[in-house]
Amino acid sequence: MGDRGLALPWADGAFPPATLSERRAVWGHLMGLALHEATHALASDDVPVGAAVVSPDGRLLGLGHNRREETGDPTAHAEVLALRQAAASWGEWRLTGCTLVVTLEPCVMCAGALVAARVGRLVLGAWDPKAGATGSVWDMVRDQRAMHEVEVIAGVRADECAAVLQEFFAARR
Ligand code: ZN
């Protein structure tokens, strides 16, 4: 994903599109990429959460899925890994104006990471009422004390995102 990202099926300069229905379609498409990425976690019995980062002009900069079990790394959450890959593609740590798309509401660590990376927009699928840090339990991204504010678009393909997790946990009961 070098050369500042992989082109996705929308024209440069029109990201995100102006109309609400077109924007919804774009968020849904990006969530599809994150959902697909989430399924890669299943190979290592990791909780299936997937994330994608796109540039301000709508190019794919990074993907990540939860790899805690696979790597033994407590910080190997989907969002952190996607942000790392995105920064490498983008060529710097500041991801100003970029969008992070994730199947599950970020935890405290990941919410902090996306603020630290200066991500401009968060698109999330399912809420996490137990540990969510972008609106559920905490709101780290719209805190008045935060140095940087993130636009939050929630509930994109929420049922599908939640179903992936429910199936994973149901199979382990
Ligand atoms: Zn996290």
C-alpha cells in the first residue's frame, strides 16, 4: 500500500461524496473491507475485529485485524495495527484528515491512538457497551479537554459487525 495508498472505487477529489446517500454507500463499502479483514483474526482464534484507514482523498492506507493471540502482544488491536500500516503508507505519523473504519467501537487505548494520530473521522460498526471509549462507556474523541476532535459516524452495518462477534463468542461457550 505504498505510494500513498491503494485506489478504491471512487473518484479522487470526491471523497467523501457530497450527498448523504452516497456517503452512506461509501461508509458501507469501507465497513465491508473492515469486516473482511476481521475474518482473518479467526485463523489464530483472535476476537474478530477489523479496521481500515483511508486517506483524505479516499485511498486505502492500511488494514488491521486483532492479533493479540497470534502475537502475544496486548496492544495488537485492529485499530493500532491499521494505524501503523497507514502511517507507513502515508509516510508520516500524522494522519490528519484520514478516516479510520472499524467493526467495533474502539477501546481506551485505540481511541487514544487515533487522537494521537490526528485521525479526522471515525466510522464504527457495533457499539461496545462494556469497553467502548468513543461514546459508550467513555468518549475520548469528543472530550472538551482533548486537543483534537474526531468526527464520529456510528452504526454502519452494525448488525453484521455485531453478528461476527456474537458467532465467535457463541462457538466458545
Ligand atoms: Zn482497542
